[in-house]
Amino acid sequence: STRAYSNSTGPLLPPTYERLYNKYAEVRRVLGTQRLTLAEKILYSHLDNVEESLLSNTNNGRDIRGNANLKLRPDRVNMQDASAQMALLQFMSCNLPKTAIPASIHCDHLIVGERGADDDLAAGVKTNQEVFDFLESAAKKYGIDFWPPGAGIIHQTVLENYALPGLMMLGTDSHSPNAGGLSTITIGVGGADAVEALVGAPWELKAPKILGVKLTGRLNDWVSPKDLILHLAGLLTVRGGTGYIVEYFGPGVDTLSLTGMATACNMGAEIGATTSIFPYTEASSRYLKATRREQASRDAEVFQNFPGAGATEDAFFRFRADEGAQYDQLIEIDLSKLEPHINGPFTPDLATPLSQFKKTVQEERWPEKLSAGLIGSCTNSSYEDMTRVESLVREAEKAGLKPKADFYITPGSEQIRATLERDGTLETFTKAGGVLLSNACGPCIGQWKRHDGVEKGTRNAILTSYNRNFRGRNDGNPETMNFLASPEIVTAMAYAGSTTFNPMTDTLTTPSGAEFRFPPPRGLEGPRTPFEQGKQAFAVASQPPDPTVRVAISPSSERLALLEPFDPFPQSDLAGLRVLVKVAGKCTTDTISAAGPWLKYKGHLPNISANTLNTAVNAETGEVNVAYDYLASPSSPEKVTIPELARRWKERGQPWLVVAEHNYGEGSAREHAALQPRYLGARLIVCKSFARIHETNLKKQGVVPLTFADPADYERIAAGDEVATLGLYEMLQRGGEGDVRLEVTKRATGEVFEVPVKHTVSQDQAKFILAGSALNLLSRGG
Ligand code: F3S
């Protein structure tokens, strides 16, 4: 239907844009003619109280970034099935009849990739029926959109259905920034943050700095937007984006497809960025139309030109940065000079240009045989990605070639799957021997049952077009070397079955003995006719809240358990804590709360806690998942697993802390990585630095994150040492003001010394740490 943009009283906007417009007018009133980036415009126009947020803690609104505490009112919340369980359990304990803002649930994480789409989906539904029933009943009760298993992966579905330029969304998944490709601000959060927004409380964020990425030029044949972000990850490392929003601009932006921009935003999570965003371009408008949102593209046009002729430039909210906007850091990338990249293994920032990869594989003695190539997922399953791959597969097929490595395809949504089926692309893949997996996360999140004889512990190499490649991420095998690349590179290398093959320069020998070189990939940005909607069984269920629905949880369930509130903070400093374990090296949220088989316990805190830190490296012994029970027997401590020791100490009422190195909690918004230690008795995490989302998640659950003022102090503390806090209680009472120190008593020698530590606790966070958790405070109406 078309919408009227004016009536007799003057011009009109659709309600979302009307709200945005009015808030933006307030922002302009407070900030005057200050030049703003796109991210700032959207973010500040979602403030609960514009004036208070922009003027307090800042120099009269002049240095907002890095200083102001923004209290935001997001437009909606999107949740995936693994994290939605805990978010909904937390929401339920607030006893509200419906969510305060629109929300959706996407059943994508629990389906295992094994034999192919149909079998896997049926098996996944069967094994997870209890969880899907719980999610569906909660969706019905509270009026949340429910996307059943098979409907697609959250980020793809959100991009296709909910993302609109200018919106602000929260997603309970770290790759939620995918929607930044369509000029939204979308931030990955834990369930506790999502619950704040769902109950209608403002959501707090320290105003991020802005990292500008200026794009010029145009990508060459073999290069894709994936290579842009793989290259950027190499430049910035996994910590380089921390505290920043990555905002792309410059003439190169106009050469990219919308889905390509989404891929780059998706993987901004790999550099630790708060989120990423692109301006609204012609490609954005084409994508809205292709996804049957003609009206939305018209609304965006009208909004950008509102209030019409005669108004001053500052009155217009354009979906791009103001001319002359400043960036806290600026990187320039000439797209024409970019080459394909392959990142990994085990970390997304180890970037190697394709031309150097063979040499690196040989020098590093990485496996030369490629065991599998996996394409698609939430990161790279667009029409453009898949048709570019299709062009390669067709050429190889003509030459009589088949992929030498196993080849898997994961469509990001039913819509994209059905469209690729209609247009013959899927048939091309399956004819070539590719295995089509269901529209779900599968191998991207460790849900992959391999039947190719690669046993756990066997060293092997795989290439994926996914976004993340921590050790064990895909198949639970720590010896699987997982490399990230564009779908085109993954596919061409799968044909070679080799990690040393360079499709741009090397040839393959066909069955007839001829030399075959892949021509550069060619694809279509989007389908010639709009996307198919796909099978009705996978359609979204949207409904108003129904208070008569009973949320399905069996009291004997092993997978779902109602939550017990955590204890409040004691009315004094903490004393008598013990160091459970001192962790060496990377400690990601996967390390703290592993995924894969453990995903099935996401809704059952006691059961999932048995995986806590089970891949952490003990700094004192180098062993993985080993801790020593110094309390039970100080002279000959028993060697146990880390979660086992935590469980024992919980039973004994012994509170504890973890000591760790840099970027603790890197990787994802997984709030279980905060909930589980809290449930088992952790009160502090002390490390050299934190990943942003995880640090916030810890505070929400009442665990205090502290960093060493002098990182060298890490060396002075050991497992079993006794720790007390000095000044922590006072700091919390004073709303985050004041210094904190630790008093450490060495287990081995009885020596006592003090360690100065730093914190980032805000006034509101201090309140919920004192209450025991954010939820304790919310459910008390605090
Ligand atoms: Fe995440 Fe991969 Fe699914 S990045 S949303 S697990 S496809």
C-alpha cells in the first residue's frame, strides 16, 4: 500500500521516522551545527533524555565520544534461540504482560549440520522440541515474532525483514551489527541487556568513538567485500575496534552491494567494534525493493528530504555523515588495491593475502590438504555471494571437475534458499556434489557432525566463508585449522582440495588432461525478480500478546530451569576470596562457556555451568582445563577440572575470582560466560583488559570486572592466593567513584601485598552490582 506523506495540516512521516525526526531536532538544538557522523546521528536520536545525556560528563556537548553515558531507547530487540532462552527466563522473572518494544526470536543455533537440510532439520526439531516449545509459547504469551527452525539465521532474517535505515536495534548475538549494512545501529548484547530494553528501561552505553573507514576505488574481479573486512581485521587486530563504531564512507561505498556492506558490518565483531555502519546508497534502496519493501525505500527517501524545500541543511536527517564530520581514527582503503585474503587459523585477525598464502602454509607447516570448504551462513549467503560461486561451479563442471574437498552450503534464510532454488543455483551446487545444509547456523557454531573420517584430535585444514575461527569453533576439534575467506575463494580451493592453490594464478588438471583456470567470478547483486518467500512452514508467526498462554517448562527438564535470584553484594568489602585459576593467553567467551554440544543446556544454568572455563589454559602449569584444590589439601592439592573445582567451592561456600590476561571475554555477547561464573561463586574477574560486551555482562550479573593498573601485577598472583578488596564497597556506594585495590595473601608464603586495580563501573552499574544483578534491581522496579 502507498502512504500519504501529507494531509491538510502539513507533511507527515511514518511513526518511526516521525519519532526519529523529532529526536534529531532536539539533538540539533543541543549540539547546534556540530558536524556528526551517521552513527552519531542515529545513536543520539535514540536517547531517552537528549540534553542530559549529551551535556553531562561532556564539555558542553563538545566531547561526547568516550565520555557521555548514553541512555538509549532502542526500537526493537532480536534474539536467537540459544541466547533467547536465558533472556526470556530473565524477562519472565519480571512478571510483565508483554514486551515494551517489538522483539523477535529466531530458531537457528540448535540445528546440527550433518547429512543435509531436510534430515538435519527434522533431527534438530526432534532433539530440541522442548526448547522450541518453550520459545514459541513465550513468544505467544508476550507478543514476540517467532521464526521457527528452518526459517533462517537471525542476522539474515533481520536484514531481510526488520532492518530499516535510521533504526536502532539490540540483538542477543555478537554479529547483530550485520544490519549496519542497511544503515541501522545494531548492537550485540547479552540477554540481561536485552531484558532491560524489553521491560522498557533505557539501555546504557558509553558513547563510542568513531573509527572512519574511507573507501575509494572499486573491487577487482576476484575480490569481495569479505576481503575488505578480512584485511581490516588484519590491520586492526581483534582488539582494534574496542570502544569504536566503525563507520564507512567515501566514494567506494557506492560501488558495494547492500549485502556486501552487511558482510563487512557483520565481521566488525571480529575487531571488537561496538557496531559498524554504512551510509544509505542506491544499493540499499534496490535491496529494500528486492526484499519486497518498496514502501520502506520510499519512506527512507521521503524522510531524508523532510521537511522539504526551504529548510536549512541541518534540519535534514540524511543517512550519511555530515560533510566535515570528524573521526577519532581514520583508515583509508583503496578497494582497487585490495586482494583476496585468507585469515586464520584460530584467530580472525591473522590475515594473509592470497598471493602469499601458499608460502605461508609451507613456512608454517599448515596442512596442505584441504578437508572441507563451507560457504554461506549469516555472513556470506547473499544472492551475490551465491551467484558468484555458481559461476565458478558452472565453469568447473563444464571442464569435468568436481570439488576434491567436501563442500557444504548454508543458506542464511528460507527467503534466500527458495530464491536460489527458483533460479537454479542450488541445483548447480548439489549436482557438483555440494551438500546443502539447513537454513541455520550449523557448523558456524560448532554444530557440525563430520562423517569424513577426520576424528577429534586429527590435524586438518578447513576453509569457511563464516566470520569466526577460534579453536574448535566449527567441529569441536582443537586440531582443525579453520581459515576464513570469501565464498568464491573457499569454493575454488575446495575444487583444488589444497590450501596452496591460488585460483587467480594456478590451474587444475581436468579429467581429459587439459589445464583449467577459473575465470573470475561473476554474479548478480540481487535476483531479477524479487525474492521468493519460501515454504509456508517457515513463515514468521506474529501475534499480539496472549496472557492466557502458559509458558512451557517441565520441572524435570534438563534443558530449562527457572532462575533463582543471585545474592546481593555484602554490605562490606569482599574478603576471603580465593583465586580459582590463573588463565594464560586468550580467554574468549568460547573458553569461558563453550558452545557446540553445550548449547543444549543454554536454558539450564546449573547444567551448563559444568563447562565453565573448560578450555582455559592454566598459566602456572600450561595444562588445559586443570585446576588444583589448594583448599581441601594445601600440601598436595588434588588435580581436578576447572568447572569441578568451581562446583566444589560453591558447595563449600567459598567465593572466588579468576585472574587473566588481555581482552578477557573476547568474541561474543554470550552472557552465560558471565552467568556461569556468578552462579558458581565468582565475585571478581581481574585481568589485564576486557572485551567490552563481556565486561558489561559481568557487571549485569553482579561480578565485578577489574583490570590491573600495572599489568605486571598479573605475575604476582597465583592460583589459591587469598584476595580481599579495599575500597570496592565504598566505590559502589559512591556510584562508581573512588579507587579500588586488592589485598593479596600468598598461599605459598603468607606474604601480603596490595595491587591497585581499575574499573569502569558507572552509577547505574554500581546500583545493580549492589543489588546482586541488574535483574534483581529491575524486578524490584529499581
Ligand atoms: Fe552466528 Fe554463525 Fe549463526 S556467526 S548467527 S553462529 S551463522
